[in-house]
Amino acid sequence: MKKVTYFPGCSAHGTSEEFDQTVKMVMKTLDVEMEEIPDWNCCGATSAHTMNESLAYALPLRNLVLAEKLSNDTMTVPCASCYQRMKFTKIHMDENPELARKINTAVVGEGQYQGRVAVKSMLQYCYEDVGIEAIKTKVTSPISGMKIACYYGCLLTRPKAITQFDSPEYPMSMDRIVEALGAKAMPFDFKTECCGASFSISDTDVVLQLSGKILEMAKESGAHAIVVACPLCQSNLDMRQPDIEKKFKVRYDLPIFYLTQLMAMAFGYPKDKMMFSKHIVPVDGALAHIGEVIEEPKKTAKGKKAVKAESEVE
Amino acid sequence: MITLSYKGKNTFLEAVNEKSGSDVLECYQCGKCVSTCPVSNFMDFPPREIMQMIKLELKEECQMANSTWFCLTCSACSGRCPREINIPAVMEAVRHMAIEENFHPDSKQVKNIRKFHEIFLDMIRRYGRNYELRMMAEFNIRTRNLFKDMHLAPKALLKGKIPLGVKSMKSAKAIKKMYEMADKLEQQSK
């Protein structure tokens, strides 16, 4: 049994409670024990680094120091924004011990920072530490028939120097997990475009435009649903979807799932445990495709060549 | 009056380079950042122009532009920059200098963005964690736009998408202390 430190993040108690719940269910099935950081605090998100540099380092640093007091050597973070702030701080502190000491003694005051604990997003942990094969063995009710657009957003794989995971342009880790669950991951060009993030409140128009483009491209890919691993992506694409449809006079009807919700479904958890009732865009239409047979388009000589070229790139 | 020197650096360019850890002089104006940036159409000057303005020492113009406030730090630009300039860090350096020196664009959009960040940080100072509903309510009150997003409220609240309360931290006091100390540190580094 693996053990890992868990940092839920503020939205786990708010808009993304369903993410938190399903992460816990999925990890239990995957034989990973999660130990929550006692009395963790907010990472500071976009606001801290926008306004105040010292605070932007100090808030995540307190969590990193607290995480070192637990015995695990890895911390996993479901929220992409929390993950980015933690990893950003970790890398800067590791590179610059002088700065770490300064921030730690002047601001945090929770004990020495050693840089002992690795920080990984939930996606990265599932992909690297648990592994696709282990995930496959736990699938009892595959979600085959569903066509899915995997949306990573900006912070899970970018900037490369910070995340050190997957491709910043066209990541595939989530696609591979989704395929391990039996679904079909659609080719989707807007995987790492930004949804507008915190402008959701301060300048909603930006989000309607940015998230609108993502929904448009996902629809065009033929997907029945989008899967995400970030609470802000989820709420922008889900909660703002009716506004986007109204503004651009279109109809998308694309439910936005958390990756762990689909994993939990495939692992055989009952539907009522996923908290689908919290979704603004109803999920039933997309879930009705489970069990359908997806007909692969016949491969022409040209198509084969293209497929080959893609695998060569990998 | 705005001065070009900053913390012993003779030029704006030098100061931005030191603060961002990047060399803006490397920029050869290819414009890849502009075509990549998801919000360049909202900016007074897209990233490429900001880079050139820094080289030309147009400090006031940079600080008074909304560009650095619109930067989402999504890092799409820096990922594609052929000169490997950390453009978001450059944007952030200019913005932090503007905050320190109290130079802000006067547009309503930037004021709202700033207010949002202030309210968010205020939630963390008070509760140690974000209190989403209260943050949204305070934003509406402080921007005098009471009915913003009200059409979402019935659905979002009924479905429990946005909970009414917050599970605040036990050591919220420690966070308040951290805020004071961080402010002190920022003052010192000025």
C-alpha cells in the first residue's frame, strides 16, 4: 500500500467538493492511503502572486513545511492552481536556499524547510506513481462508448520548467487514463488553452470568450463530454456554459466531468456517489452513451500513414 | 513624477531584467507571444509591444497599460518564445513595480481585477482559506454591481455548487501574522 500526503485546497470544500470526494474514492481503490496536511492554508492562488511577492512564496511554503512533518515523500494536489503555486514555490526555494531561509524565518515560522517532499498533481500521481496498468486492473465497469475531450488547462503541464511533466503543447497523460477506463479520447487541439481562470468574477467577458472557444473546439472534436482535473476549469466551463451559449447563440450541452468522477464510475462506484447533482450542465445525456459501440472510420492508406507518423513522434 | 531608476538600477530595463530573471533584450520581436496569448486582444499593448517598450525605457507607458493586469500567467507565450524569455515573469515584474510605486491604469476593468485580488487575499487573511460565496458577494458590493451573476445564484446555491459557509482553519491567527510579516518584508525590499 502506497502512502501520500494530500493537499485538498480551498475549492475542495466549496465548488469542487465532488472532485475531493471522488479523489478519495479513487485513491482507496488504487490502494493509496492519503494523509491530509493538518490545518493547511490557502496557496494564495493567482491573487497572491499578482499583488504581493513575499506572500506568494510564504503561503505555499507554510504548507510545504507542514508536509515535511509527515513521513511521506510525495504530496499530491488535485487543484491545478494549488499545484502550480506549490511546485513553483518548491522549485524556487530549492534553487535559492537563501530566499527560503529568509521567507521562512521572516514570515512563516513553522520550522526549517528542507525540500524533502515532491509535489505532484493528482493527474501526475495517477499517471506516474500508480500507472496505467494498475488503473486498468481496477476497472470493473468500463465507460466504453463515451467520446471524451481531455482538457488540461494551462497549469497542469505548463511551464515545463515548473511542472516537469508531460507535454506543454499536446499532453496525453489524461487521454491515456481515460482510454484505460474504456472511453475514447478524441483528438482535441485546445487541450492546454486557458479558460480565463480567475477572470470568472473580475471580468466575466474574458471567460465567456476563452471558455467559449474551448467548448466550441470540444464539440467539433465529436466529444460527448469534457474531462478536466482543475476546479476552476470545471466551474468556468460548466457554470458559465449557459451564459456562453446565450452570448454566442449556440448549443453545446457538454457536461464537464472531473477525471476522478469517471475513474470512480469505471471502478464500479454507484452513480449517486459522484455528486453529479452539483453539475450545472446535466450529465445524463453523455452517460447514456456508455455501452455504445464506436465505429472506427475505415483506415485508408493515407490514414494509416498519418497514424504511423504520430506514433513515430512519440 | 515617475523616475526611470528603480532600487539602484539605472534603467527600467535593468530593473525588469533583475526582477524577472529574464533578459528582455533577447526579444527579437517575432510576435509569437502575441499570436499565442489568449488575452492579447484585451490588452492596450500585446506582450511583444510591452517587450519593446521596456527596451525603449517607456516605464510610465508600461505601468499605465492594462496589459500586465490582463496577463493570466498561463505561460503559453513563454513556452513558445524562441528566445526563451519568461514573459509572464516580465509582466509580473512590471506589475509589481507599478504596485510598489502606486501607478495604476485608471480603467474600470483593471480596477475590478485589482479589487478582486484584494478581496481574495482579504478572505485568506480572515479565514486562512477562501470563502467563495462571501468573496463573490463582497466583489459585487465593492464594485457597486449588486446583480452581477445573480442569475446563477438560484441554481448554484440550490445544487450546493457554492456552499454557504467556509471551513476556516484552526490557526487562522498564524495566517494573519504571516500577512503582517510579508507586508513588512515587502516594505523592507522597497
